[in-house]
Amino acid sequence: LNERDIINLFSRSTGAKCRQLVQGIGDDCAVIRASGDRLWLVTMDTLMESIHFDSAWHPPDSLGRKSVAVNVSDIAAMGGRPAFAFLSLGLPQSFTPEWLDLFSRGLTEACRQYGCCLAGGDTVRSAGGIVITLTVIGEVASKQILYRRNARPGDDVWVSGTLGNAAAGLELCRRGKAGEKDAFPLVESHLSPAPRVDLASRLAASGMLHAMMDLSDGLATDLAHLCAQSNAGAVIYADLLPVSGLLQETARAMGIDGRRWALTGGEDYELLFTAPARNRKKIIGLAEEGTLSRIGCIDEKSGVRLAEGKPGKESQPLKDISYLGYDHFQSDA
Amino acid sequence: LNERDIINLFSRSTGAKCRQLVQGIGDDCAVIRASGDRLWLVTMDTLMESIHFDSAWHPPDSLGRKSVAVNVSDIAAMGGRPAFAFLSLGLPQSFTPEWLDLFSRGLTEACRQYGCCLAGGDTVRSAGGIVITLTVIGEVASKQILYRRNARPGDDVWVSGTLGNAAAGLELCRRGKAGEKDAFPLVESHLSPAPRVDLASRLAASGMLHAMMDLSDGLATDLAHLCAQSNAGAVIYADLLPVSGLLQETARAMGIDGRRWALTGGEDYELLFTAPARNRKKIIGLAEEGTLSRIGCIDEKSGVRLAEGKPGKESQPLKDISYLGYDHFQSDA
């Protein structure tokens, strides 16, 4: 069973009829009809010690901020704003009051920054490591919401920021090189990512997009989800992938293919979206220069295919990279 | 640090201002203003392997039902009805598809029974044991909601059902006696508790109650919370505690004080509520005969005090039993 199989198992029967449910399992958030033209967005993400973070190098305040950020990113990815957060915290016998104090400071600081309030939760003893689950509830106007499923053939495929930074930062931490000169931006991308709440809201409000989601499992996997839900495919161009100079240098120094980080590295919490080609110029104008990159286009085939080169100059054959990357329940696909 | 200290740590700063938040940390659920006279109730509870359940004896379908039930009980305790459930499931490397299939059947069956739909969540790998976190969102009319904080001196203290059954059932499981003749009702109380959704809703709709909560941490602890939040105290009478004959027999056979199970045993998921004495007869009429028991009264002192005997015939001195029982973060108080 891989993660998709498990999700399908629970999706086969969702229990009761869902009168107010606009969107259930399958997008960044569940969508619930609130009142008038307001929708509620609900998301839930867990960070497990030894799986998602290593306490040896993850400062507790960064971890507190990250646990909020990864959920807020899901709300942002549908065009919404976070409003309420709920925390379930599992603590092993060995936890210290100092760790907890710093963790709670980071968490409440992030809640304040993103405009959501910690409204409840649960604290339990863990027989394993630290377990952090947050549920975040957000809001969005119904005319502003963006789903994964509405990408259309001919759409441009866009991403925000540069890709692979969090994967590079994780590798630096693993190799004990997090403290090295210049490593900070990459390491910080892993330790305390910054979801694109304002940018996502502006993009959604523009009415110029067809589909949006956040990049949490890596471009190859996340774009494959978006394509599958839109009954479409995508071609992306290797030369258009936004990769920072710092990532390239770091990869070279480690003897690693930096492009693999950009294509399959998870946890960037950047935005992935599609929009009609006619909106290109206006979309570029919605963000600071260099923030948004057009990396390919949606077509009527299926799967995500990588082209070497640039549009019009791509070399054949294309390589299918759908779902390439990390699955928590299987070794590398 | 005990569990209350940890909750206080997170309560000291809840992040952003909470415009729509009617009730934050401190009751069975967070309460959010929805539209008109409707309120939303949000609760989140975690079941950890080796802490809250033992996979050696807990059938996966019962565990799936229980993970829904413990959350639904919080919604019911404020007078509401569950509507949506969100599941975060942490699975160790060793999980089997058979376990997962049964667990998901139990979970979706309980969702259907209680009228909530599974609308989203997260599935992750666990480096420790199985971790099950559910968030349940429910609804209640604003004039029907019941908080913990409104108990008043002179109120009767009531409970539903019989107390201590889940603690007795747990002890039977621990001693390998779960399969014994007649053990079933007690064991089932531990493995798959049945929250009082309909009864709670009827009690809340009657308008005759002042305060309500569910019994999850044991009467001595839960009533102490209710009293502290109401700036009041309570006396309960040993002879009025509803204890089943089966529990008494089981305790006797094990050489255990069955009353300790009734006073401090957790996870009964029965209702604890207070109401003015003038409503006694009408309240009795809201449930099947024998379901509701009046066990004491609220007064202007502080803490929960146990009286031997019956009202008017209690023997002095009273014993303070506030918070007696199980705290996940400390050994027995």
C-alpha cells in the first residue's frame, strides 16, 4: 500500500452524507459551505519525529513555526486565509520544559504572523517520539477559491520562488553542514518554510488562474496530482525550472544532481498553478520580479513529462516523471 | 509539568485576535460563530498506541469506532451534533493491510452512525507505534449550547449511565480476562465506548441544565474542572454513585476497590451535568429509567469533596478528591 492507496481506502466510504461539504478528500483542504458566499477550508498535517524532523538539529521554535506553516500553506493554496488552529501534541517521557517553551513560542508566533488563533487541541503522552498534528481552519470567498481539478489544456504551468531549497537544506542538516557559510537560506527553507499567503491570495483574487496547489511532496508528484484531478497532462521544461545559484553550488560541492532536488524534493511550500496563456503578462505583474516562473504547459495527454531544453527547442524523447520522488510508504518510486 | 501546566503554556498566548471565537481552550470543544444563531464546535483527540490502546487486544474495527466516539462525545457534551471528521493516521512500518482495512471500516461505520462525514486528513509514517488523531467539527444552536463554566451553587450534579465500566474493562484486558463469561459489557466500554449523542442533545434542548461536559478523565478530575471553571465546588455522595452490579462483582473477584474505578477511572464517555434542583423530576423524565443519577450538589466552596453515606446522613469529614486519578504526564496524584 502506498499513500494514495491508503487515502483511497478511506475515500471509498466517507461515512454520512455530507450536505454542506463542497470538496472532501483529494485537494489541499476540505471545503465546507459556511454562510452566504463564504467557504471554510479545513486542513490537517502531522509532523513526526524521526520521519519529518530530527530533534538533533531542528530548533524547537522553528519546529513550532513550521508546524503552523505547513498547514497555512494548504489554506493559502486554495486562495484562503487561515483563521483557527488546533494542536494535538504527543510528548515522550523525555521532553524538557525548555523544549516545550520554545516550541510553544514558535507556534504562537507563527499563528500571530499568519492571523490564526490557537483555539484548542489535545496534549498526550507519546510512547515513541514527538508527534505534532495541527488542524487549521481558514476562510475564502466562493468566487475566489481555486481547486486542483480545473487546469485546462493550453494553460501555462507556473511556480513561485525557487525549487528544491528545502531538500537541499535537509541534506545540509543531515551531513552536519547546516552551520556552514551561505548555507542559511537553504537550511531555513527546511527548518522554517514561509508559505505564500499574501501572494496566493492576490493570485486567487485576480480571477486569472484555473488551478492551484502548494508544493509539499515535490513538483513531479504534486503536478501529477493536479493533472490527474484535471484529467490532463503536462510538459515541463528543464531549462525553465527556477533553481537558485546557491542550490546549484551546494549540489555541485556535494556531487549531487541539483535538478533532482528541484523536481522531486518535498517541502518547498511554494505555489504551483495554471492559467490561460493570455494572462501571462498580468500574472507576472502580481508578484515581485523573479518570484513567478512559467515552467511548462498543460496538454491533453496524461502524466507529467520532462523536456530537456526550452519550449520549441525541446529534445525528444520526453521523460515521464509523474509521482517521482518521496512516498512515505514506499521506497523511491 | 502536568497536563494542565502544558495547556496553560499554550493558552498564555493564542496567537492572533479571534474575532469569531466564542470559546477557546478550556472546554470540551472550541466554539466558533457560524451564521445566524448557529455555532460550530471543534474538538481534537489523539489515541496513541501503548498509551491509550494496546494493539495486542484492541480489535482494529473497535479502535476505529472508538477514535470517532471519543471526539463525538466532546461535541455531544456541549449539546451539539457532529458533522465532519478529519483523520491524521500515523502508521509504523509493520502495519498490515488487514489491520488498516478493519480500522477504516470501524471508523467509517462510526462516522455513519453519528452522522458525520470523513472529509479529509493526513496519512504519515510513524517511527513509533500507531497514532490516531481525529478532529471533529459539529454544530449547535446558540441557545442550546452548554458550557462547563455555568454551574451554580445549589445545582444538582448528575451523571448518565454507570461509572467505572471502561476502567474495569481495561483491567480485564490487561489481565487477559477479556474473554471471560459476563466480561463483555465492561470490556466493550473500554474497546468501543458509546457516546450519549441523543441524550445530550435532548438534555441541552430542554433548557433545564446549567453546565455539561463528558466524563473522559474520571469523575474526580472532570468534576474538578467543571467546578474550577464555574468558580464553585461540589459535594458528591458515595452511596449515590451509579455502579453496575457487574463492576462490583468484577472488582470483588480481583480484590480491587470498585469505587476507585467509578471515581477516578477514565474513558466512560458518560455525561456529567448540573441543573437547578427544581428541574429534578422533569430531567429524570428525559431519559430511560435508571439512565440518569443525581450524585451530589454544587456549593460555594472549592474543590470536589466526597461524602460517605447519603445526603443528610453524610459522615464527616469529607475527603477532597479533586483531580484524583490519571494524568498522562504524572504518576497517580
